Amino acid sequence: MIDFRIEPELQAKLDWMDKFVRTECEMVDLRYPGHGAPYDVGNAESRAHIKPLQDQVKVQGLWACHLGPELGGPGYGQLTLALMNEILGRSYWAPTIFGTAAPDTGNAVEQKARYLKPLMAGEIVSSFSMTEPQAGADPTEFTCKAWREGDEWVIEGEKWFTSNARFASFLIVMVVTNPENPPHSRMSQIIVPTDTPGIEFIRHSQTMGDSKGKDDGIHAYIRYNKVRVPLDAMLGGPGDGFKVAQARLGGGRVHHAMRTVGKCQRAIEMMLERAVSRRTKGKQLSEHQFVQGHIGQSIIELEQFRLLVLKTAWIIDNEPHGAA
């Protein structure tokens, strides 16, 4: 039987998060707007402003809540993390204030010290360089490749929508290293510092939320011109790229979906407020034909989506690996 009930102790954490995000994080959204503002670690003013808020999160034991205890996180299951991310989705700044950096998968000891530690401290931002102009997100069609020369990997090819690359200190690049292998064993993931010679930022592509010029987005179109990095820059082993990606993205898909639920819930609250505060033709919007019906339909659709995602999270926690 599927059961979404939460222990009272965890419910208290969720209640604290909800109040904190509404009263603190949403205010930061207004003070420091902009699609990429939460990722701009070079903005000293905004970093100083959120530092006390991050300290409050740490006191509550909710910092980097997606990580296991061996990495300094609480080790929550996917259902709990889904409910937490639903709350975080209300605010664009909330994930940064709660320290939700990329999960640790495949990292060697030196990589953890060099990259994961400052990520967890909120000092740097990472970027995932996976999709390609022609292949999209289908890794079996990737053409960006890397080959070994001496004690280095040489990377050549293009990547599209490289997330948060404008502000990232390093890129995690998914490349073809073993073309002779079966399709899902051809790729590897390699860590590449953003300032490595040969990285060409063609442009920072716009997405929804970007309202300025054509190069004002935060996700980059990148060309790797025979970029060289040490052999120990690889995450996991050769051919493990798809496996590492799935481990990183599996739970992340649930978290992204629930943050979307949180955003939609906030939008519905705004609709409700508008419906009873705006008057036209002598009466409130809520009194016009079927305005309440449209809002009610939105609530029904959102609840269906929410329950589907929560079911997926529950299956991940309780069923054999791969059942979800």
C-alpha cells in the first residue's frame, strides 16, 4: 500500500521550511531578481545578504538535504526530498539558500576535496555539459568525444544548453570515449575547469525567464577545441558516463518536478488573490462567469501531477531498483 504519511519530526521540518521560504526566501527573490542571480557567486552584496539565511538553514539541519550523512547531509529518502523540493520551488533563491548543489556520484577523493567541498559550502557553482545541438539529450547520438594522449584527455565537440555555465567554476562534460562499446557504455564524464584553454563560449542561450539581449542567458552553447585535462579528471571509469548521469539525474528528476509543483502552487495562490482583489464591470473577478471554474480546474490538474510525482518518489524508496 502506498503511504505518503510523514513522521511528526519530519513534518515539523517541512513546516519550518514552508514558513522560512515564504517569509525569507521569497523576499530575496524581490531584492535580487534575475534569472541567474542565485548562481552569481561573484555578487558580494547578494552573497552577504543570504549568508545569515544559510546559517539558519544549517542550524535546522537542512543544509544540503539531498546528500547522505557521510557527506554532511541528513540522508533523507526521495519522498521526503520531494516534499522539501515542493516548498523550495516557491522561490528562485531557495535552492541556493538551502545548499542544494549537485549530488555526489563517481567522485574520487581528490575530486571531492577540490570540487564537492566548495560546492557544499556554496562558494562555487557547477555546470552539466551534456546535451548537443543535433542529438539533444539522447546520449546514444552524441558526437562530442574525448581520447587519451599520454597522461591527458583531449576533448573535441560541441555542447548545447550547458546549465549555469555563465557562472560555473567547472563543467561536467559527457563525451564519447569508447565508441566500440554498446550504446549506453560509450560515454564518460570528465570534469573540466571553466578557464581551461580551448573552451569556446559561442553564446549564452536564452530560455524562459531571460528578458534581455540574445547573449544574456545563463545556459551556454560551448565548443570544445581539443581541450586538455588530466586523466584523473574523469568521474567514474571509461564508459561509465551514462550510469553516472542516471545516478545524478534520477532523483533530480523528481526534485525538479516537485519544484515545478511548488511554482504552480504559488501561481494558483496569486490567481486566488487576484480573483478576489480585482473588480471589473461592477463585481469581483471571482463573480464573473466560470473564473472560479478555471481556477478549480488548475488546482485539480496540479494535484494529479503532484500525486504522480509523489508516487514515483515512494516507489524509488520502497520498490526494487529500476521500478520507478
